[in-house]
Amino acid sequence: MNQIRSIARKIFIASLLAICFLLPFEPAFLVPVEAVMILSFCFAFPLRDILRRILSSPAFFLFGAFFLLSFFSGLASENADEAHRQIMVKLPFLLVPLLLTGSDLQRGENRRLLYAFAAGCLLSGFVQLGWSAWEYTQDRDPNVFFHTHYARFMHITYLGMYQLFAAGFLTCEAFEDSGRKRLLKLAGALCCLVFMLLASAKIMFLALLLSSLLFAWYIFRYKKDPRFALAFLAAGLILPTLLLVLSPGIRSRFIYGYNELLNSGRGSEGHMAQSTGQRVLLWKNVLPLIEAHPFTGCGIGDVQDELDRQLQLSGDNRYMPKKLNAHNEYLQTWAGLGIGGLLLWLAILALPLVQTRFPEKFSALLFSFSAAIASFTESILERQAGTLFICLMACILIGIYKTSKPRHT
């Protein structure tokens, strides 16, 4: 029996590594790997040990509470098909904490999972860059290197969130090494930042500027290296500026978005709203739903129908090309699950910070920061690319750092 558990544990870890590596490509690839992971987990760990670990884990209870609230909200929804889809998307909030907190993974094994994720981010970035380069040889259009032409595997905001966190993790790890290893990790972090900028989600430009300030403070405060602090601060300012100068298409997107903000989201000169304008209109129209159901929400299965109905009432559906969610996870969660759901979501974002210590806490800070920023312009829990990222990275970070002692101060 011990030999079976040893083999099952190795398969479990291998499947987790595969999931973390493949996540930056396409979550649909993960279904067979997830099945292997769940099956191997059942054989790898005794039930008594699993129960002991999860019952002592705040992450399991917090994530599980969010799933249960979503589950019962879906049962009470009138649109059963949408409720079923939402419950399946939220299922990682139950399964991932159960698997990760119920296992006996050591800090080194959890750290390798993050390295697998960072490697997947780098490989997916180079694959997309190579794909764009091949297309450029066909039609000589430089736009293939930017925005949705570059981000082929997932939405640009999700890609930016992934790459920003991978860059932050590699940077934090680089300062625990020296020589060639440090340079290699810093080069990987720089590549991740470049890939994030090529996807050119507007909110991630702001995230890069703010995170460069966080990096500069972290390096100056804990690593006592003002030269590197100034270098990161300069990189956060220079890289996005260069992209705006070199890419007229990206520059025009920012200008058009600014005009849409001035025009209350309805597009320049009354045209169909683009990405920024659509979000402004959606945020304005989701607020009446929150005012009508502030405590219980509309139900995760009905919130989309209610939002579509509100857009028709306001007349703003004329500026919207198709059905869209709230494109703001805070508003989406409040409208669907009520104030309780919103508080749980905020607690989930804060949990890695509460469960870790400085200086190791900085990786957790970058995770919470990148997810929180992305949540302002995307409903990131409406897709498994978001729910898997949140659940996996949060639980892995807690597994690495919650009992670790500061390595350097």
C-alpha cells in the first residue's frame, strides 16, 4: 500500500506541474490532466490525513464558502443553464483548495509549481511571438505583434495578469540568487513584461507602472540595493512609453479610450462603443441591479439576463455589439452574489498576504495586486482561466510561505 501511495503521489505532483505549465496556453487542454490529478490524489493520501489538513486550513474554508454561496445562488436562479455553467466555472474554488491543502506538498515542491507556471508563461509568450513573426513574413503588417493579434491563447487581460505575476515571482527569486542564475531569472522576468506589453491591455499598463513602484520599494527596503530599485522604476516608465511611441495602433487605442471616457462611454462622435466605452456603460448599468438586490444579489444564473434587460431600458444596448458581462469582478460578484459574495472575494484576494511574511510576502503581494487590478476591467471569475489562476496560485503561495522564516532582512 505504501508503494502505491508513493507512486500515486509522484503522479499527483507531475499532474500539478503539467497544469501549472499548461495554464498560460489554454485551460481546455487541462481536462484530462485534471482527471489524472484527482484520481492520483485519492490514492496518494490517507483520508484521515486529508481531513486533518483541510480542517486546519483557512484557505479551504474561505474558498469553499465562496463556492457554496455560488452553488446555492445558482440553485435559486431562474436561468438553469447559465447557473450550471457558472457553478462549473466556480468549481475550482472547491477542488483546488481541497487538493492542495489536503496534500502534504512541501515548500520546495510548491515552489517548483510556480517555476512551472513561469516557464509556461515564457514558452507561451515566445510561441505567440513566433506565430506573429511568421504572419509578419506573409503580409508585412506590424500590428500582428500587438493586442489580440498577439494574444492568441486567451484574453489580453488574463495574459497580462499571468505575465505580470510570473515576472514578479522570477524577480523575487532572482534576488535570492547571484551570478548567472540571477541574470537568467531577471532576463525571464523582462521577457514576461515584454509579453505583457505586447498584449497591450490598457489596465495592465497601469499595473506595470504601479508594480514598478512596488518593486523599487521592495528592493530598496529589503535588498538594500538602490541601483536595482532605480532600474526597476525606470523600466516601469520606459517600457510602456517605448511601446506607445513605436506602435501607432496601440497609441490610437489609448486616445480613443480617453475620448470614450469623456463621452460617458458612448464612443467618439456617437459611434459604437469600443472596449473602454463598453466597460463604462456596463458599469453604469450594473449599479441599478446592485441597488435592487444589495444583500442577496440577482443570482449568478440571472445576473446576465438582468444586465441585458437594464441595458435595453437605458437604451445603452445600441452601443453594445453583443451580450457582455459587467467586466468588473467586484461589481459582477456583488450583483450576482450580494454583499456577502463581494466580501468573500476581497478576503480571497487578501488571504495570501495574511498567510505569508516579508520578504517572502512580496510574491503574494504581486499575485493579489495583479488579480485585483485585472478585476477592475474584467470579470475574471467568469472563466476558468481566471478561477484556476486564482485558486492555484493562492494555495501554492500559501503552501510555500505560510511557515517559512525570513531568509534575508
